[in-house]
Amino acid sequence: MLWHELTVHTTEEAQEMISNLLYEAGAGGVSIEESGTLNKARDTRYGELYDEPLNDIPEGEAVIKGYYAESVSMDDIIEELAPRVAELRGFGIDPGKALISWKTVDEDDWAHAWKQYFKPLRVSDRLTIKPTWEEYTPADAAEKIIELDPGMAFGTGTHPTTALCLRALEKHIKGGEEVIDVGTGSGILAVGAVLLGAKSVLALDLDPVAVNSARENVALNRLQDKIAVKESDLLSLLGGGERALDTAAGEMWPSARPGHPVEDGVDSPDLAGQAELGVVLPVKIVVANILAEIIVLFTDDVYRALQPGGIYITSGIYKDKEELVEKALMSSGFEIMEVSREEDWVAFTAGKR
């Protein structure tokens, strides 16, 4: 089967937004390759060795590829995509050169070839991410294995922001906590939380493809009795209106908008009754690995969802958005407990006072 491969040369800062734009334009899969420069500070505490550049992409840049069915008109896709990429500058996101090109490729060239580069990776003292097609033996009884089959719709779980969130969860989960994972994607953080000792996790995502992927990965790890995956957002869970519609980020990323306006309480049919959620509000921990522009939309909602003394772990934050997120967290009443960094990405651990 033939596919059209659309390539965008952009910046690492803009990679998440452009990836989402490709999906909204109908991409069946997206791949992201960041600069492999040796000038990046990389975490080598778990034995990784970086003695030569990983690729020839200039520092600070990224190459994003989206895959479209052969029947799709790529001229129409580019006509739709190019102005939306240019508009990112108006939201404070620099897309760089934003060069767009495309070619036709065979499915086997992209649907499976990437798997040869996805190997088991130790991301924290106790957690290792293992693709389902790889054999791996834990180093000791304390090492927990996250089985993952991300497909082409989601990353391999090895992005710095994922590792930052997993390490923060490892630090703060003591055993028996109830957790909400907002924007669960592949479900990797939800699975990691349970393996670290959480009692139960409610994993939320607005994207039905993500919901299906998360459910599959939860099943791969045999954790269906501890993780509930729902197609929803935190605002609908708590009860509220479509506030994201009136924000710049809401305009920039329509799929981030709450899909089920409610008045008071849990009014979404899919979320009616906390027994179905697997957790009882308020919870001890909320984790969200999503875009900074989206994080700032619901810091008040996270505060409401947490118990006094509860913990909010959030990443997906590029370095130039650190101050934006910090101000939003503090404005909502959070105390910043820790700021972690890896490469050009930032994670916050914040406490409810």
C-alpha cells in the first residue's frame, strides 16, 4: 500500500503543535525526529552513551512527518496546513523555517521500520519501558516493566517529558494513591503509576484514537482492574463550561476544547457516577503531560480535583514556556515543590496548599 509522506522542517519548540495540526488534517500517523546534537545535556544515569550525533538535524530544529492515504490530495493538505503553521507565531510559538514537502512511500517503509530503533529503556530507578516485540529480563525484582505498543499514532514513551513525569511519579507515589492522568495518550503514565503502587488511575483523553491506544496498553499490562480510560476532559469531570473556547490556546488547538458542557457535578453520560471512574474525587495526584498552552487552561480545575496536600505533576513544557506555566500554577494557589529539566523540556511538581 502506498502513502503520501508530508515532511515539515520546524523547531523543537513547535513540534507538538505541528504534530497536532497534521493529525487534524487527517494524518494516519506522525513521526518526530529532534536534533541529535551532542550539545544537548542528556540524562545518562541509567547507562545510555552518547558519543556521536544521533542525526544531522541542526540544533534546536526538528523534522516532523505525517502520513496520508494515497487518495488524499496533498496540494489541498498543504494549502490548509501552511497558513496554520504560520499562525503559530501569533501565539508565541516559533515554527522556524516551516519548510513543507511531500513524497509517496510504501507502507512498509514507515509503518514498521521505526520499530528497529525502539529498544527497552530504563527511564527511572524502578521503571523500564519495553516494546512488546522485544525480549527483556529485569535486572532485579524492584525493576518494573511497562509493556508498550504505541503504534504510529503515539510516541515510544522515551521523550524527555515522559521520563520527567515517570520519575516524579516514582518520587511521590508511596502506595495506595488514587491518580488522574489528563491527556493520557498511549496510557504510559497511568500504567507507570499503578506499577509504582497507585491504588487506581483514571486516564482521560479527548482523542478517541488515544483512548483506544491507552486501553490496549492497559490490557497489555493486565491492569484493566486498576485503570479506567475515559474519553473526556477534566473540566467535564468536575463540572464546568466551555471556557477553553474563549482562549488563544483553544483557538489554536480545537481538540483541546471541552466537548461536553455541564452545569454542576458530573453531568457527562460517560462519566456519570464516580463508581465508574475507578477513583473518588478529590484525588491525591494529578499528572498531565501535554502542551504548556493547554496546561494553563485548567490549573484551577486541577486544584479542585486534588485533596489538600495533593500533588500535581505536569510536563510537555518547552523551556521558553516555563514562566508561563509557573505563573498559572501559582495563580491557582499551588506551591511549586520542584522543577525538573531534561534537554530543553521542563516538568513541575506542585502541591495544593
